[in-house]
Amino acid sequence: MRSIWLRRMAARMALVVVLLVGVVLPARASDPELTTDFFVPEGTNKSTITGEYFTSTILRNGTGLASPAKYAIKRVNSDAFTALTGLGISTALLEYLPGGINTLHTHPRGTEMLTVVTGELNVGLVDSGNKLYTNVLQKGDIFVFPKGLVHYQINLSNETVYAYAAFSSSNPGTISLPGNIFASGIEDVVLETAFKVDNSIIDQLQAALAV
């Protein structure tokens, strides 16, 4: 009887461990959980906070796109808008002139949901099995880029495109692959070996991305 009881207890403990892992790991992968209604900066008296604290005017003046650039993004994350801290959300306004590209990149801490406001936008993402998924989005269309996957957007039309992005993190981060690879100081021999090209090509890429 005791051995049966021990086996049952072991099974229950195993179930508890599985449930804890299922709950704790997803929680650790997202923004830190708040233990208050909202984040209050250190040294701030909560009683002095007004509606202004929960308001951002960052997007009033658009993206600030300036020539010769053909693409610009204005991010509204917890770095720029403190009230977002710990809430697991953020946003951005994106503007693409004809030929403008949001180059290959990833967001290590959040999924992105992109909504096209005006124009036509080509998008693509690559999964962990190297499969490419592409589409051409029209006004009102939505495309989702899962967290951590490489993706891009490019305007191949003759009109300016505007889009809004929503993220599942208050600060999803952005890793721009061309810059991260060729403008980060990685030794030439590593890049030459990895891409199987000679040093002249690596130099060209590094020079282009240094501008």
C-alpha cells in the first residue's frame, strides 16, 4: 500500500512540476509582471500623477523622414513613453517612400503586428526552417511577424506607404541583420569564412553600411 501511495505522490509531484514549467517559462519570456496597477518611476509620488502621464504625443509630427532617406520609423516604447513599462505593449509609426525598405531584422522580445494605413507594401518573413513567407499588403491589411523571426518590408509601389506596428512587449528591441553582421566589428576572417567570399566583398559591405 505504501509503495502505491508513493507512486501516486510522485505522479502528482511530476504533474505539479510540469504545470509550473508551463506557467513560469512563458511568464519569464514576456515583460516583467507588474505588482501594481501601473509603473511608477522611482522618486515619483503616485498622488501627483495625472492623465498626462498616460498620454504620449510622440507621433503628432509623423516619423520625421528626411531626404535622402526613403524609410523612417518612430517608435513608442517604454524608453520613450514610461507609462508602457511592464504593460507588454508598444507601437510604432512607419513611413516608406517608393523604394523604401525596413531591412532584414528581428525583434528578440516581441511579436509584431503590422497594419497598412495607406498604399501597398511588400512584406516577408523567414521561419526557423528557412521557409520564406511573403505577401503584398493593401490599405487595412494586417500581417504578423512572430517574435524572433527574420522579416522585412519594402515599398515597391510609386506611392508613399504608412503603417502602424503593434508589439507584444513594451520594449521589443530590434536587431538589424546587415548592420549587426557587417558594422559590428566582427573580424573579417569570420565573415569571409561564413559567407564564403573574399575580403574585397566584405570591405564593400562594411563600407556601405558605415555610411
